[in-house]
Amino acid sequence: MSGASTTARPFHFSNGTVQVDAGASLTLTAPNEFDNYTKTGPGLLVMANKSNNAGCSPTILGGELDFRAAPTGIAYDRIVDIAAGAVAKYFNNINQQWTGSGSVGLTINSGGTADLNGFNQSFTALGGTNGVITNTGTTNSVITVGTNNLSGSYGGVLSDGPTNTLSLIKSGSGTQTLSGSNTYSGGTILSAGGLRIGNANALGSGALRINGGTLDLFGSSVAVGALSGSAGALITNSGSTAGTLAVTISGGTSTYAGNIVGGTGDITLTKSGSGTIILSGSLIMAGLNANGGVTQLQQSGSIAAVSVSAGATLVLAAHNGSTETVLDTASLTMSGITASAAVAHPATNAVAGGLQCNGDSTLSAADGALGALSTPESVPEPTFVGLFTTGIGLLLNLRRRSGVTQVSSPKLAR
């Protein structure tokens, strides 16, 4: 096919091929019946009738295929396979509901491109070892994966367009693996199922919210713009190596109520930025690095090593009237900062190992509050380099082999 052509003639074929040559375009406006067709040639093929986009599985080997009309209702069962150098471009909001089993809704091979073009698209899963999913439209786009509870693995790139962003939503009980170096900034929402990380930039630069399901670091170290989420969410690491989740909160407050629990591999959480993060779920981690702003712990857990940098604040505040241990760690290191135990009831914050305060570090409690920070007899005596300050009503219990020392004065000098 050459030149620019528009036809209302219906076509009926299965496993057929439509070739559009360089510089040519073909627009199909009739209600055609296609099944497993292949688009070849460097030209443009436009599917302009809603029936053209439903019940078919196109393979795009070259040129561009435009989906310009949404199928009846909200669902379609089209599997799209985009080869190197080919482009699929969308002009409607469409929700894919594939009824077959084990089928990946959108597969992009090396060099292929899916352009959401300012619209929102939903797929059963993403597949392919390379390629690009982007948004060149005039409004922001959202891609949702996981419909019909299917799983997939995508090694390509998710990217913003020239002027507008791309966001990712993971739904359904299946697991989507992302192993590409993604650059999208619209944020990620994990609503259900699993999201497995295979690259340090897998989640782009936007915020991460986990409403349900499991984020699996899988041995990777990944950075996000912010972290929030609901109770019942889980961050874990099933990989054979340790993983790190680096969270930057530039301002305001983010609350993550889910759990962070290491699996086969350990997890370290690093908090940066001037904002506040509240962690109210259970924490079983290898490390916590509070490098800026405020990091508040509200529930019992076990963190092997806690480090709080100069200028940062660590808050220990058991919630909902709990008397549980808020911090159970083998090593707490503070460097010229303030770590606040803001509790309104009796609570114990246990340090299972050495306690070291570098510089003019302080541990404080609100006036009238009662809290306790203790170290067991089996560990070395706590070391203070600088000032160690307690607020009114805070009990500082330093357990030593010779007995127990309690300090309740406002200041304990070096």
C-alpha cells in the first residue's frame, strides 16, 4: 500500500498481513474483523473503527499503528506485540481484559515504542526485554498493569514525554517485574499483587504509594521521591543480596503504615530530605539511616543498626496507647542531632547493643512524658561524646554488669 488512503470497505481475515509502504498511510473506518494480524512496512496504519481494536492481537513489525477508536464498553482482549523500530500510538482510554491464561498484554521488543499520547491505558501485564513506553501527549498519562491477575516481566523503559508525565499503577494479584532504567516521574501506586524490582531506577523519580500487595526489592537498591502506604502493605527482599530503599521527602509529611520486613536478603531504609516520614508498621531491617528531616518510628520492630546524621531527627513514639518497644537495635549512632522519644505513656525503647552519641547529640522527651531507653547488661557500657540530654519525665536506664543506673536529670554531660 502506498500514498494516503481511507477506506470504508470491511476486511475479514485471520492471521493476515497489512503492509503500508514508506510515506503512505491507510485508514480503516469500517467495522473490520481481524484476528492475529501483522502490520508491516514503515508507513502508518490507522484503526478508526472501534471494532478494529477489539478481539484481535496485532503484531507491529514496522511503521506506526494508531488505535483511534475505543472498543464498545471498557474492555478489549487485544494482545499487542511491538517489534524493533515500530510504534503503537493510542488515542483513547482503554482497559484491556484478556480472557486467556498466561498472556502478556503488551510486549515491546528492542527498539519498539508504545506511546500513550496523553491517554490512560490498562494492560494485563507488560513484557519484552527492551523498548519504550512513553507519553508524547498534551496531558499526563497513567498506565495500569495487572488486569485479570496476570504476571509479566518488562526490561524496557517507562519515560515521561517532552511536556507531560507518565504514572504507573499495579493492580491484580499477579506480579509485574520491572528491570529497566526508568525515567518516568508521575509516581507509582501498588494496589495489589507484587511489584518486583530489577533495576536501581525501576520506579523512576516519583513518589511511591503502596495501598496493598508486596514491593520486592529482589536484591536491588532503588530510590523513590516519597513513600506512603496503608496497613497490610509489605516491602521485602527475596533476593540473595541486600537491598536498599532510598526515600527522599523534600517537605511535608508522608506516612507509611505497612511493614518493612527483610526476606532472603536484608533491607536498609535511607531517609533524606527536610520532610517527615512516619513509619507506623512493623520494621525488621538490617539498617535505618536518617540523613535529613524527621524519621518517626511508631511500632515495635528490630533494626540491626540505626544511624542519624547531623541535622536529622529520630522520633520514637509508640502509637495507639501501646507500651511496646519502639526501637530494638544493636547499634544506635547519632551525630550532632536530636533523637526524640515523644511518648505520652510508659514505653520502653530498647537498645540491644552499643549506644554511641557523637558530637552534641540529644535524646529528648516531651515534658510530662514517661519513656525509657535501656541497654542490657550483656553489652558494653554506652558511650557519650558530647551532651546527652533527657527531657522532663524521661527515664534513661543504662543497664551495666554491676547493676542498673537510672538518670532522670535534664542533662547528662560527657
